[in-house]
Amino acid sequence: MLSLRDTPLAGANISLAESPYLILNRSQDNGYFVVDLFCFEKGKPLLITRNGYVPQIVEVTNSRSVLKVKMENAGMFFFMMMGLFSKE
């Protein structure tokens, strides 16, 4: 888990997209996390959430998948959606 500035994000919740209330793991201080893929079928989307950031959905294709997920600050996302801020 990384911010858009490539800094590790600790404390992001990782769950299946179909059951966001059931947290499988949280990202560590270095941004890494591990999920036991034996608990669900491959190809199921994971939901990654963290307060202050736009939620991300990623699909795990095999048991050795390595993901690099960059999370965007929710405040910036809100202003971009409202047309009040542009990324130039």
C-alpha cells in the first residue's frame, strides 16, 4: 500500500469486496499485507480501504500475486470530482 507520493500506508483494511465488514488483514507499517488465498476462490476482488483515502478494488489472479496499490487522498478526489481542483 502506497500513497500517490510512494510512501507506505499502514493500517489499510483488506477484505473481500463482497463482504467489506469482514477484514482479512491490515497493511503493516511498511505498507505490506498478506492474505491467505485458501479462504476464497482466485479471481475474487479485494477491497482496500483506509480513512482519508479513496477505496480501491483489486483482483487477485493467483496465490503468489504481488500487488502494488497506490491510494489517492479522498480530499483531492472530492475536489477533482467537483471540478474545483485540477492535477496539472
